[in-house]
Amino acid sequence: MTVTVFWPEQIPLPLRQGYVLEPKPNVDRTEVEVGPARARRRSTQTPVEVTVVWELTQWQLTLFQGFYKHKAREGAAWFGMPLLTTLGLATCEVQFKGKLQQPKQRGDLWLVNGTLLVREIPELDEAGYDLLLTEDPSVLYAAIDGLDAAVNGLPRLPYFWQWS
């Protein structure tokens, strides 16, 4: 990751509600007179749009607006941010896409809707894919938990317990 600016811990991550990962098409197809269409990948890196909603207190909204203006440069700068992926919570290189919607007040909280452009979502590589096809998932999880406990001294919690 080449970014030097990261999402501040004082601002919560987006809500799971309304969270949508939308990969952009990465294949060009050319119709031919005879036979199937020819297809080719445009690139090895497929950008992904993520629709997000933040639920913020007044103080967090103030911090959010400051981060958006000064660090994210109103959507022009890339920054590192933890996002929920199919592999769990991972820090991704992201950028605000388009203009954020005006914050809407709901009780004591503020809702901010927006779209993030993610440079690359972490995914299984081919070796990991082949491993998951051939191994028992319960054995793999037990090995991961055992390694995590040995390194950190604590049992590992499932990712959905770590992010609210």
C-alpha cells in the first residue's frame, strides 16, 4: 500500500447495513461474425465501488468533515481504511467517489451516505483457492486459531464480532 494517510480511529467504520461491494466489469467482449465472442481482461486490478453509510455523533461528524476536506482532499486523495471484505476486515486503499450526501440527522446521530472507490479488494490467491478446495475448513480454522493463540496469547474472534 502506497498511501500515507489512514482512516482515524476516532471515526467509526461504516455500518454493515447498506454496505455493498460492487466490482466494476473487467472484461471486454468483441463480437465476431462466426463463433463465440472474443473476450479479454482489461487489467489484473479491478476497481470496486463500495456503498457506505456512517452513523456519527456530532463530534465524530466534525472529525469526519475535517478528514474529508483536509486529508482525503474532498475525494482527490487515496487513503488507507479498514473495510469488510470476503476475507474479513482488511485495510484497503480507498478514495471517496463523487460528492458525499448532506448529513441527515436521526435523533442524536448523523447519517452520512457515500461511495468509496477501492483500488483493490484483498482476495484469495490461486494457491489459497486450491488449498481451500482440498482441505477441511474446520481443520484450517483450528490451525489458524492455534497459531493466533500462540502468537498473541488470545483466542481469535470471528471477524463479525470485531466490527460493529
